Amino acid sequence: MIGIPIALAAGNITEWVIHKHVLHGKGKKKGTFWSFHWHEHHRNARQNEHYDPCYQRPLTGWNAQTKEAVGLVGMAVAYAPLFPIAPFFTATAWYCMARYYRVHKRAHQDPAWAREHLPWHYDHHMGPNQDANWCVTHPWFDEIMGTRVPYIGTERERQDLERQAARAERKRARVEAAAEAAAEPTPAKPAPKRGARARTSVATAS
């Protein structure tokens, strides 16, 4: 039974280490298997207010969600030989992997849920420092390592939200102005006066 708390702690440490040193350390280099995390997943989350459309796609496609699932399955297989000698530890490790996938997916399908239930992960993606808040399921090891950096509810978030609202208002004003300009009828050219038309005809005949 001691394997259960050990696996829970090890799972949280593993989240921190892999997220920091693999998904970001190797993932920032384009062309590697892990580049999906930084160049696809982080980009999507920043552009869509924490929402990532990859998590709406089927696992049969080769996208960020599929690559994440492949990595987790590979880890689960690597733990399998430990099951006969440490069944509680191994089963709990598998539970941690499954829970990681489930909550991470939901967090990027439902940003409002993420803000409430996984604020540390929302902070990781939407805060100014994306090299912090490495844990996903629980912030335990971030607290120990001093890498928990809050963003939700801070003065920085308030300023960012004000800037976003101002940009949205300017964009709305431009769209409305363009729509009004397109809706205005083109003024018709005035018809030439009868006398002027007659003089033109005489001049042509001459």
C-alpha cells in the first residue's frame, strides 16, 4: 500500500520534469517529435484563450493530442514490468497518467473549467511566463521548486484583459465602419441638361 503515495508523488514530480526538460527543453526545437507541444499546443492555447482545437479531433489523426497520448501509452508500457513486484505503485502510476490525459484535455476544451479547477495550468499558458507552473494535475512540485507563479487575479491579468478589450473594441469599430461604408448607396451621376445635350449634338454635326 505504501506504493500508492509514492506513485502519487512520483507522478507529480514526473509531470514537472517532463514538462520542463522534455516538452519545453526539446519541444522548442522544430523538427523533433516533442515540438508539437510548444509550436502547436502552446500556440493554439495562446491564440484561443486557452482553448486548443486539437482536443476536438479524433485520436486517429497525427496531431498534438495524438502525440501526447502516444507518449503516455509508451510510459504506461514502460511501467508494466513493475506490476508483479509493485502492483499498487504501478496501478497508481497508470492512474496518474490516465488522469493527466483526462484533466489536460478537459482544461483545453473548457477554459472556464480550467480557470476554476486547474488555475496553475491556466497560468502556465496564459500568463507572461510560460517557463513556470510546470505541474498539470496538482501544483505540489511547483510549490516545492519555487516555480509556481500565479497569474489569475493579479494586476498583470487585469492589465492584459483591459488591453484585449480595447483591441476588441477597435476591431469592432473598424468592422462596423466598413459595413456602413459598404451599405451606403453610390450617388448617381446627374443627367446632362437638355440645352447642353443639344449643343453637343450640333458640335458633333459640325
